Amino acid sequence: MTRSAANSPTNAASTLRRRYAPLVAAVAVMTAGVLTIWQAFHWAGFGADFHMVRALAASLPLALAGLVIASWQLHRASRIVVVLCGLTVAALAWWFVPSSTAAGALSLHQAVRAESLYREHLRRPTVDEFDRTNGLLEIRELHRQFPSLTGDLLTAHRQWLAGVAEELKTHYERTPPDDVATLLRWDTLALWLSGIYPDAQNELTAASRAWLKRATEKIVNEWRQMPPGDWSAFERTALERRSLVQAFPDIRGELLPAEADWIDRSIQHELERAAQARRTGEAPRRYFWRELEREVLELPTLDTTEHRFLTSRRRLFEQAHATAQAEAIALLQAGNYTKAHNLARKHAVDWNATAALLGPGELKKLDQLRSLCFFFDLMFATIEPPAPAEIAPPPRERQEGGPDGHDALMP
């Protein structure tokens, strides 16, 4: 009894070892195998990034190999083969299994290929490369999942973005001041680049403003060099100006004074031509100035408000009104009162809208001319001219020796 009792703990321990030996072997092989694979890939240059999903996937074949070794009576060579098979399958799982179950998770195989591809792109810090690769924003996600593998990839990415910003500044400087479409493309890329790389925002904004300043100065200089009164040249260059203002509305206020100045110089040019024509007796009629104002208002100008070019239009009104007064007075002096009245009324109708914008003084001038001509027309229309005096016919002559012996009267 005593010997049997003494052997019972030994038997229990032996039974316990036999029962849990496969589990212990599986845990040992699994732990050793995962650590071996992790370090082997690290030594091979694939980083030391550890992910639980990949580790579990690699643990399963290793645990199975440990169970086989502990459960079956195998020769040493067979055990080695089983372990090698487990390590091989575990290494494949470590290489191909994604880092997590989330969408967009990468495997180590995908991460290594992406890292190599990104480094190839980073060798070309150009605007076209930036546009084609969407700024290589995927580098950040790759670095988040595999920070050890990517290493200095984020730093290289920032240097690449800085190189792109420098080339974009060069593009701003080389873009012609009339190429609005290309400038808008640079601005779009600059806005995108500034969101990724804020350090370049101030420099790119300054480069864009410098181009806009050159474009504005070009338009102002064109107006200065454009011959006054060359309406066709104004219309030919209008599309460029409108495109620029449509893309950059803030510069409209800078261009309006230059536009108004050219219009004013053109009106002055027409007034000088009219003065020269007046010396030769070929002065323009009053309707010429009305047509000239209409032509100015129909120009494709930047200022489209109702009150545009009032200074120039005032000069046109004054010239047209002076011409209308001269023509009306000439008609009154010639006794054509109705024609003078009709002229004054037509003149008032033509210029009433403009005079309303210019002020009450101009409206009063129109009313005074119309009232004056109406007064003369009414006065001379109501006075009847005197009837002509009746004049007796001359006496007929008497002819002697008629056929009946009486004197005959000559008709």
C-alpha cells in the first residue's frame, strides 16, 4: 500500500505530461517559429513591423507542426521536415496576409512593391509627376501600416513635394501673361500642393500674384498703346480681358479706370476730328454723336453698369446738344418752325435716358430747347397770313367802226 501510494503522484505527473505535451509543443514551435520568421524578414530588409493578424496567420501552421511532432512517433528527419513545412507556410502567411481586417489593409508583399514604386516616383520631383500620381498621398497610409519598412520615405516625400513646389514656381514665371487657361491649371495644382505641403503655400501664392500683376500691367499697357478711337482693336482684345476678369474678379477694379481712360481719350479724339471738320464746313450732324454713344455702350467692356463712362457720355451730350441747338436755330431763322420743333423733340427722345443719368441740368437743357421750338411753332401756326387785296381788272379798249356802226370793245 505504501509503495502504491508513493507511485501515485508520479503516475499522475506522467499522465499530465502525456496529455499536455502536444499543446506545449505546439506553443513552443509556434512561438519560436513566429519570432524566427519576424526576425528573418527584418534581417532581409523588409522591416520589423508586427501585426497581430499576420502573426496569427503564421502561428496556425506552426502550431499544427508542433502538434504533429508531439503526437506522432516520428524520426528526427521527419520531425525536421514537418517543422520546415510549418515554417514555410508560416513565412508565406507572413508575406501575403494583410496587416489587418480593415479595408485597404496591405500585405507585406504589397507594401514592399508599393514602397519600391514610390521611391521610383520620388526620383522625379516634377509637376507632371505630381499631377499624374495624385501627390503620392498613399505614402502616408503605407507608412502608417508599415513604419519600419518605409523608414525615411515620409522625409523623402516631403523633399519631393518641395522640389515640385520649386518647379511650379518656375512654371508661374514662364507662363505668358495672356495664357489664363494654363495659369488656372497651375493655381489648381498649387492649391492641391499647399494642402499636402503647407510650407509651399506662401511662395506659390506670391508666384500666382506676380503673374496676375504682369497680366494686369499687360492689359493696361495695351490700352495705353492702343490708338484712340480704334474700336475694332478694342473688340479684338476684349476676350482676353474678359477671360482674365472672369477668372480673377478681384482685378476688375484695377482695370476699370484704365478702360475708362481709353474711352475718354477716344471721345476726345472724335471731338478733335469734328473740330477739324467744322473748319472745312463738314461738321458732323447731331445724330452722329448719338450713334457714337450707342457704339461706345455696345462695346464689350469690363464695366457693364448703367452709369459707365459718364464723363465721356457727358461730353458727347454737350456736343450733340450744341449741334442740335445750332441746327434748330438755323431752321427757326429760315421760318421752318415745325421742322425745328420736330428736331428738338427727336433730340430730347434720343438723349433723355443719358440726360437722366447725367443730372437734372442736362434734362433742363433738353426741355428748354424743346419748349423754345414749340413756342415758335405754336405762335406762327396760329397767326393767319393777311388775305391778298383784290385788284380790279384793267379797262378794255374801245375799237371804232364796228359792223353795226357802234364802237367795239377789245377783250
